[in-house]
Amino acid sequence: MAAAKPIPDYSRLSRADEALILKLAHDGRQQTDIAQLVGCSQGTVSNVLTAFTDTRPLARLTLNSNAQRLAKRVIEKANVEESLEVLERIEVLPPKQESGHNNLAMQVIVNMPGQTRSEPPVLDLSPVPRNELTDKSTG
């Protein structure tokens, strides 16, 4: 005679049971195997796995697909500062640069008549904040 299947216990799972279900699923075990090991139904295993599924990728897709609608609503309803912050957070606007610092730079290539162009002298110039200029000149 074949051994009778144990009757699943349909009482509420403990946190330890839920953790075991998540670990076994992460290890690649099938839901039916997990259900037998834990003593619950396959449907309960499925419900636990669904409850602990990371939905952030889906939320990002939803946000991205509705970004234009959100941007319009923000522009219509929020003040300027709030609008700029939200639009930056949803990556419609580039990140705000720190005040007093910018990423501007200039390259000057100096070439004399008759000089070859293989290795011209290059001067890299970048702006220095005013307070740094005054600090150095007073010291």
C-alpha cells in the first residue's frame, strides 16, 4: 500500500515558515516540493512568493510609461521648486548642479607658424570660484 499523503495544515504560516518558503524557492525548489516540506498547499506557497515579490521594476515601468502625464500634472499644480525637484527625480531634467561650482572647462591649443600639429601645447582652463581667487590673493 502506498503511503498516504499528509493532509496539509491550513493554519496561518509563521514568519519562519514564510522565510523557509522564500529560501527554498531561492534555492530553486519547486512550489509543490516546498509545500510538502512546509506542510501547506502549493497555492499557499504561491501566495507567499507573490507577497514577497519585488515590484519596483514594475513600478519603474509604470512611472516611465506615465512620465509625460506626471510631468504635465506637476508643472500645472506644483510651485517651481517642487516641479524642478520632481522632474529631476523622474529624470526628465538633468540633476541640479551644486551652486558655485560648474563643469565648464576650456582647452586652448597654441600653435606657432611652421610648428607641426603632432603635439601642440595644450592649456586646460577651468573656472575657479571667486572665493578661491580672493583667498589665494590675500594669502
